[in-house]
Amino acid sequence: MPFTHRHALEAKPAAVDYCLVILGDRLLARTAVDLGVALPVFKDVADWSGHSQLHPALHTGLLDNRPLWLLPIDGDTMVPPAGWEWHETRSLLAVFTPAQMHAVSCARELSWWQNRHRYCGHCGAPTVDAHAERAKRCPSCQTVFYPVVSPAVIVAVTRGDQLLLAHNRNFRPEMFSLLAGFVDPGETLEQAAVREVREEVGIEIGELRYVTSHPWPFPNSLMVGFCATYRSGEIAVDGQEIEQAGWYSRETLPEIPRPGTLAHSLITRWLQG
């Protein structure tokens, strides 16, 4: 059963409802070989010493026909409840079910949005939850704030049987990936893809085709994947974000992003022809 969005401000958590307990970039979960990721229910955290530091529960939807609640925590470290562990969310991407991935992405992005819209950006008054929709409302000036999703493009550029890969200064050593970047105001997704490739490595692309999209809740992106072909120019890295770039064959592929990322999915798609 997929994850389903639902807005229920008046509802209260039940003991067997799922909860997503989020501490910074970490998620409370349990993993086992071949069993994927298990998420706690409310009774698992009811007697937990960290319960007092939980924010009020936010209903985010249904997961496997069971209500799902977001429980963000402030702080850097905290001992987990017995039988549970903190996991870096990125480390679980490859083992989440599609429904879990959808749910975790929704919850993380809502947590980020809630924390940054406690006050009205127009008049500074404290905001309140809107009752009819997923939004924050200012009771003073009536401005309404909706969850913010930042679109970004990622492009698999090919030249014959070679793929363009680059090393960003923020990547771990030896890891290369596809070129990506955020969409500027007023741009189409296609214009952003062409611009990002030109800015980062100095080449022109053509035959741009949409492939798929993927939520990236770090903190609030939607990655939109394209493939394209090389048209002209010589690689000249920008020296700011991109430190190295080059054309790689299937036989010379360097270390690539981990499974569960859109970059890995697009590269695997190219590897499989």
C-alpha cells in the first residue's frame, strides 16, 4: 500500500500509529538483512526519556493504511529508545520501500518548512496552522505560507558510448556524479539543464529528454532527471563547484553515488543501455 497524504489537524495519535522521529539528518528506525526498514509506532516511544523533547505530533498521511505522524526533535544527540537506533537518512535510501521513501521525504520537508515558518515573513507575527489545507497562516496580516519545494535538475550527458561525470568539491573523495543544479526564477526545467551544464563544464548539449523525478528531502528539493547528448565545446570546469570532469566509458567508470539516489538511477539506466 503506498503512502497517502492526508491533512488531519484535529486527529490524535493512537498507540499503533506509525511515527517518524527525526533528529537533524537522522531517523529513528530498525534495520535487518532482507527485512528492510522498520519504523516505530507510538507505543514504542511512549515511555522514552526523550519524549519530553518531541515537538507536537504532525499528521502527515497514511502508510500501509495506518496513520503516520511526524515527531521532530531539537538537539544534536539523544539516546534512542531500547531496540531502536538512529540512522543517517541517506544511508537508508536504498532499502526504503517506495512508500517509505515517499513518507520520509514528505515528513522531512514538512519538518524543515515548519521550523522556518514559525513567524510571518511579512509582518513578523507568529503563524498558526491553516485548518483547510497544508499551510501556515498569519493571524495578523492573513498571509498564507505553503510548503516550499525547490526544483533542481540533474542531467546525464552522453557522447557516443561515454558519459559525462564530474567531481563536486562537496563530494567525498573519488566520487563522481552527474551535473545538477537548482532552477532559477523564471526558468523552465529545460533551460536550467542547459545552463547548468554550460556554467559548470563549458559545453553545449542537445536532444534534452525528461526521464524521471525523485524527491530529495535534504532539505526540500525535487530532483528532475534528464538525459542529453553532447553538442559542442571542450570541458572547462568552473573551479568553484566542479573540481574535475571528464568523459567515462562503461569500463572506466569511477565511484558513483549510492543506490537510492536519482544520479545512481540515471547512471544505471545508461549502463544498461
